[in-house]
Amino acid sequence: MEHKIAVIGDTDFVMPFSALGLDTYPVGRIASDITETAEKIIDAKYALVVVAENIAPIAEEVFSDYEDAPTPCIVVVPFPTESAGYATQALAEVLKMATGINILQNN
């Protein structure tokens, strides 16, 4: 079984992934475009979806229905110029689900 990988974000974010041969979905900042593209990705049955942090809060509307499913695995990656901590928070939630503890907790 072939496992496909999708990458969604703005053009600057997806370009390096395109060079690696991954399926890329460049989007702007219009919420309806982001959610429509996220729905296309879900329909295409990708195993892994890489999401740019700056569009993740909007795409979460679609992807949140798949948080407990084994696929697609949705990974939020910090956006280099606009990191707001969303990616770290999303990673902490996934790690807490996997381990049962909050290993990224600030002490």
C-alpha cells in the first residue's frame, strides 16, 4: 500500500516539499480556500498531512474530525516568519495522547 504525503501552506512553505516530490497544496489566507483545500486532501486519502502553522487554526475546522483516526496523521509545522506557538501546542497535545503525560510542560 502506497502512503501519500500532502503539504498545505503558502507558496514559500510548500516549495521545498515540492522539490522532494511530495504533493503540495499552496493556499493563500482566504479561509474558504484553506478549508476547501483541506477537504480535498482528506478526500484524497493521504497518510500524512503537513500543515503550515499560520493556516493551521483555519484548517483545524476540517482536520479536527480526524484527530483520533490513525490516518491521516496531521502534523503542524512552525511557519518560519510567523510562529505563534500553535505548532508547539499541537505537538504537546499529540504527545500527551501518545504518552499520557504532558512532556512539553513548562516547569
